[in-house]
Amino acid sequence: MADANSRSITTNQTELHEKLDEIVQKHLNSEFKKPIAAHTLKAFNEVNEKVQAFAGPIILDSCCGVGESTANLAKRHPDALVIGIDKSSHRLDKHDVEYKQNEHGQYILVQADLNDFWRLAYEAKWQPTHHYLFYPNPWPKSKHIQRRWHGAAVFPFIVKLGAA
Ligand SMILES: C[S@@+](CC[C@H](N)C(=O)[O-])C[C@H]1O[C@@H](n2cnc3c(N)ncnc32)[C@H](O)[C@@H]1O
């Protein structure tokens, strides 16, 4: 359903990208060698301690923006620890006081680059029960395919992390 606040998207790609199979195969068959950034490693290590100590389900809200969805997911899954991840401190800082923790669930917001964070989570054997990626396509042009997660080099790790 369209949100009244969303801007409309114009695109020159009206069907599946013609090179999608080729791009995904290339990423599945090659090693993603980008070094892990120190700030994401530090952020991951902090949240990993909490994840390892937590006995219930782990839920990821990747690209959580201001974290509104993270707070709502925590309410929807009160037995889980929901982890909202976004690279933008500007967006995370906007997380309004009304979204803050209450008795209806628990969540953590993390500033990190998902190109690194997902690989670290996979190595640490995280097994999220759910993985949410609310990502209205900000790169609608056909030539931007590799800026969308299914066309990115890190895509195999999203799949390997599993979850619905
Ligand atoms: C289109 S917005 C969607 C935000 C939110 N999920 C929503 O539905 O309103 C995309 C978000 O992805 C974040 N993002 C983009 N690339 C990222 C990356 N490599 N690592 C972490 N966050 C990233 C941006 O900072 C932005 O907040």
C-alpha cells in the first residue's frame, strides 16, 4: 500500500534486471575480500556479547533507518532481541523518545556498515529467526543494480545468515 509520505519512484527498469543471474552467480562464486572496517568490528563485538548472552530468538532489522521499525518489531516479538542496524548515525540519532524500550520488547540499535556486519554475524554463527530488510529501492535505475542488496557482493551472506 502506498504511503502518503513516500515520493513516487521512476525507473527505466520495469522487469527483472537482465544481468541479475550473472551478477548473483559471480558473487556466489567469488570471495568478498573487502576488509572489515574497524568501527563496524567494534560495534559488532559489543552487540555480539549481548547476542551470545541472550537465550531467546534473535531478529535482524537491517537498514533500520531511524529505528521505528525496530521498536515495532520488538513489540511484535516480545520474546526476542531485535537488532536494528544502519550505517547512518544521523538517522539513528533521530530515533524518537517515543520509540524507546518499554515492557513490550527489547531491541538494540547499532551503527554499522552491513557489508561488514553481515559477514561478522555469519562468522559468529548467528542464527536469526527473522531477517527484515525494509528497503524501498533508493537506486531505481537499471545501472544501479549493484547498489541494491540482491546485486551486491555481500548478497551471499544475507542468504547464508538464513531466517525468514
Ligand atoms: C531507503 S532507507 C530505508 C530505511 C528504513 N528501513 C525505512 O523503511 O524507512 C535505506 C537505509 O539503509 C541504510 N543503509 C544503506 N546502505 C547501508 C549499509 N551499507 N550499511 C548499513 N545501512 C545502510 C541507509 O542509511 C538508510 O537508512
